[in-house]
Amino acid sequence: MLHFHLLRLFLLALLLNTAAPSPGIVQDEDPVLGYHLYKVPGLTVITQWHSERNRETLAQQAGALASAAWLRAQETLGLTPTVCSPSITLELHNGRRAFVQAARGLTGKAPDKQVASFSDLSAGFALITVAPVLPDRVHEIFGLPPASLRMACEEMLRLGLQQRLPDLQEKAPWLSEGLVRWCVQETMVANGVAKLGTQEPGLCRERAALHGLSSDQLPSLPMGGAPVTAQEGVLCHLALEWLAQQEQGDQLLSKLGRGDLLSETAIVSLLEMLGEQPSATLAEYLGQLEFPWDERAPAMTGSAFGLFQVPSQGKSAVCFRSQPVGFTNYRIEGDVMLFPGARSKSQMNIFLGLDGESYLSVAITQSAGVTVFVYDPEKDTFSTLARNLKVPVRLYDPTSFVIEVKNERLFVVVNGVSVESVELMGRAMDGPMGFGAQRHGAGLWVRHQVKSLD
């Protein structure tokens, strides 16, 4: 059983372990309601929040992780670890509306819909959207969404590298962007707020979109000029990940900032390692990677607590495993925590038996029990197969589930209470399983496993 006080202690330990050696928090003497400052030499983090009780912890969490990422980047590049001077400021806004208002105040216009962060390299200042906006109690227990932490750390590194190695972005934008993404991913994995490699659903989704493309179909590594596109950014990350795995590449990276000056020789050598056609090298590397998740839209992120699944843009989240279950008879068991929905009761879904686009769904709903549905893709409808409205499902409490496919019947037990079994009538059930979150809701998949009953 998962207890909240243990989670809080774990999160506190995580924050303390993440922070580089530095003075403690310096609170503003007369704070504006909803704002908090986390200050250490070289970095100020400002969090704008609707609640007094969360703002200190959230600012500290973002600041500690960003500081750790900056330290890792400097050590990777052979730079003498130092704080940024002048100090860098990260401002995290609670939700899209607050972010847009802040960005409009700085630039005079609203950012594009797909833009979630904005930075001014010359001023050493960045705005970040904290999204999705979850209830205060969720943030109190689990901290900031991992995706928001990732954005904060990436902006910290972009601003820091611009300050320490100002020519890097101009001379090798592929290397600069790759370093940012790779160092942040490594830092997040080391501190338990991301999964390793393509076990992280977000990275899996981005890379799977490029998987299978030939070298001439892949985007080119950006060599200068226009801003780095989303797909180019994924390729930059892959390039640094590949280079860091090569013994000579690791050595060259450590020489890039030798003497705190940019080594153009190291840049040329790193590019030469990727070969005459870097896209061919990266296409081959992509072909060697496994992609365990098939996520239809950005919603799932990993953490030390499990997998957060929070739909965005008012759409339900759907994420399947890439590979079939592979068994005729099997058991899926685990625990999920439901968080309050923005406009309706929260609902988390376990999918199984994906066959084409059809599948079964076990829906666990706040205060409304459990329902088993079958999805018909031709009609785009869900039909009810079984239901038990008396299954106790409470917000914030771990809800256990055991689902068995056995002898052509489906058995479901949630929190120790059974749902009427369902006759499968010859339906193939060995296809991929997956997870979903109904729109306007959110949840945490604490654990799950699949066991053969054959």
C-alpha cells in the first residue's frame, strides 16, 4: 500500500539529492500571493501558483533539478564548474493562460499555440508553461509534471551554454541542441523523474515517428541559420546519445570546452565521427532501438512513482504497448491512483486484446465503479459488456486491479471486488495491452505487470 507521508519523504529526499552544493532557499520578504523565489548563486526560479502551500516546494524542485543539469553539462564538456553570471532566471507559470499573458507582456504578442516555453538569450530569462494544471494536492505529493521539469532544465542549459560558450549555437546548433536534450535526459533519469531511453513514453513517441525512415528521408542535422525544428531536435538528441556511447566521442565531448573556450577542432572531430552522412549513421542507430510504447498523443511521462497519464487539449489519452501480450491466457495486475477531473469524474482505462483498432477497455471511474467496454472502430462506439457500480474507487488512494483472460472468459477484480465475468466468444486476446486516461482526468499507474497463465 502506498502512503502519502512516505511519498512526501521520498520526494523531499529526491529534491535534496538533486541539488548541487549551494546555499538554501532565500525567500522574498514580502511575497506576492501565489509567487515564490528559489535563489542560489547563478539561478533564480520563480513559480507562479494559485496556492500558498505548494509554491516553495515547486520552486525548489525545479531549481534543484536545473542546477543539477547545468552541473552535468559543464562536467560533460570539460568546463570548469561555475555558477552563471549574470544570474539566469526561470519563470514557471501555472497553466497556458498565465504563460501567454507573461509572454505577451515581454514580446507584445501571444505565442503560437504549440509554443510552451520562451527564452531571451541576451537577458538570460525564460518563461515556461507548467501544464497540465493539476489539483494542488497532486502537486503537493508529486511535485511538478515531469514534462514541465524537462522544459525548465532545457531552457536553463540553453541559457547557460549561451553564456559560457556563446559561439556554440552559431557554429554547431546540432551539437548545442543535442547537448541540451541529452544532458537533461541523463539528469532526469539519474534523479528518478524520467525513464531510461525509449522506456520514457515521450521519447519513444518522438523517435518512433522517425523509425523506419531511410537516411534520405530523415531531417538533416541543423548546421546553422534557422531555428531547430522539432524533428531536427529529436535527431540532435540521437546524435549526442550515439556519440556519448563511443569511447572517442566521450573523450571529444570532454574537450569541447577545454580552458573554458570553444574547441572548434572537437566540433569537427565529433561531426566526422558521425560519418560523411550523419543521417545514415543515425538511421542505423534508430533501427537498433526498441520502442515499447505506441502513444497516440503526448500524455504519459515516467517518474520514480510510476507513469503519469494526463490528457491534454480536452482529448482522452490512449497508449498501447508496441508488442503483443503473446499469451492466450494471462493476468494483468497493478495499481493506479486517480486524480480529480477538471470537469467530470476521473476515469482511468486498462486496454487489452488490441485487434486492428478494436479492443476491450476496463474503465475504473471515480465514485462510479468499474465498467468493461468493447470498442467498435467502424462505428466509433463503446458497448458495455459488464459493470459493477459498487466497486469502491477513491481519489488519491491506490486502486488495485487484477484482470485475467482465461479459458475464453474475462475476469476483473478491482480493490478486491469482482465484476461479472465476460464471455469472449472466440475473440483473439493476445494483442497489445495499454493504458488510457479519460479527458479532463488524470492518474498515476503505480505499477503493472503481465503474467502468463498458459
